[in-house]
Amino acid sequence: EPEVTQTPSHQVTQMGQEVILRCVPISNHLYFYWYRQILGQKVEFLVSFYNNEISEKSEIFDDQFSVERPDGSNFTLKIRSTKLEDSAMYFCASSVRQPNYGYTFGSGTRLTVV
Amino acid sequence: RKEVEQDPGPFNVPEGATVAFNCTYSNSASQSFFWYRQDCRKEPKLLMSVYSSGNEDGRFTAQLNRASQYISLLIRDSKLSDSATYLCVVNNFGNEKLTFGTGTRLTIIP
């Protein structure tokens, strides 16, 4: 079964440092997403990406965040200057069409900011 | 009012029993509905989409009531492997994002 692959599985970073979380979506999927889940809380939408541009973003996705699809396969989330409250599980997801058909999520990157 | 509301549980249910979860959503423009399951510290996995006519997948039955803005999930003959958090998820018309409930935690007891 096709998978969404995320690396690293766990990243520890110091407050104020930049981090890049990486994702390889399923190859024939066209829509890409980042979500996050703070420990003990619900899964929250960050951003959606289609046709090489952001199609929707949430209030959480402020100027500290950016996304990129640098080549035909990778999809990255960059956090420029991490804060303690950025500590969370970050999930990448992809879908072949818009969400009506559900997504496939990657296994996540656990980001710990110290 | 929360956009998607679920009873957080926990539900502790003996193996073989039937268990039902409910979920309400606040936005009448919601158009797509899903149940996802999430194991501890893992990613959400799509369990099933929910259709207006109701749908069944093996031991799982999902129902949607648009008038009451209510979604349900029924699990029959529960197995130990059904222990997980069940997430009610909604997509609103014109939006890309999925909106998740906080989840209902289910533990099946041997």
C-alpha cells in the first residue's frame, strides 16, 4: 500500500533555531497538507498546497512557517525560529483529489523545542 | 460552540460487545464526513467515509443525520485491536482543510 513518508521521526531543537520537516507524498497525489497535534490535543490544520502554491492556510500558519515543494517528490515545512509552543507532532498528508475522499497521513515528525 | 464535538470517553467495553460513538458538527455547510482512527502517538488513519444514506464496512456502520448535524459510528463484535481513539472529521464546502474532533478513546477489555 502506498505510503506518505516523513523524516525525521523525531527532532529536538533549541528555541530560536530553524527546522525543516520533510515529507514524500504518494506519487500520484496532487494535494498536500501539513497538520499538527500538540500532545493531548486535537489534530489541527496548518496549510494545504496544490499546483505549487498554498491553497489554504490556518491562523496558526503565520510568517514563521513556510512550505516548499523543491522537486517533484519532496514537500517540506520550515519553521524559521522555533518557539517552545511549536513542540508537537507534525503530520504530512496527501490526497489524489480534494478532501472529499479522505487523506493519507504520514507517520509524523515529533518536534521537541527546548 | 466547537466546530466538531465528541464525547472524549474513555469507553471501556468488553470484547464482543457493541459500542456506538456520536459526534455533532456546527457548520451546516459541512459536506464530507469521515471517521478516522488514531493509535497512541501514531498518525490518523481513515476508517471510513460517512454518506447520507449510511454505510457499512464489515463490523463498522456509520450514519449521518444532516438535519441534526450528527454523525455516528457503530462497532459490532468489538475486538481487542479496536482499542484506539476514534476521530470524527468534517470538511466544509469550499475549504481544503479537514476539521477534527478531539476524539473518543475506546479500550476493549478481554
